[in-house]
Amino acid sequence: MTPDFNFVIEKNVPLPRKSDQFPIEQLDKGDSFLVPFTSDAPTKSQIEALRQQIYEAIARAKNFWNEQGTFASFTTRVVDGGIRIWRKI
């Protein structure tokens, strides 16, 4: 027997952007922010996993700006306490 669920079908509900996890789209040239590590002594694999999440978010943000005809360039560095992201252009 199938459970009796009452689902509501909704139309035109916007899909949230994944890059909202990090405020990359809010950066102006020269701005930066720190993505903190979740532990005091992260392992190399934890750092690489966080770095991969950041790279994917940067790629989505670049697509966002490219759609608007704007070019953006970023760099990241591992610093004390986390990974810092800068918008260069």
C-alpha cells in the first residue's frame, strides 16, 4: 500500500545558486575573504577538499559574470586559519 502524501506542485520556484555558499559574486576588484578551516590542524586531504569546493564555486561565479559580459579573475592561498580568496580583476 502506498502512503497517502499530499504534495503541493509549485511552478516557477527559482533554483538557488550553489555559489551562494561563498560570497564570491559580491567581491569587487581587490576584495578578499577567508574560508576558515573546520579544525585547528586540517589534514592535507581536508585542505584539498575545501580547495576543490572553492574552485567549483569560483567557476560558477565566473560563469555568472561571463553571462553579464564581465571578466573576473581570482586567486587563492592557504593562510593561517583557512584559505583566502581574492578577486584580482
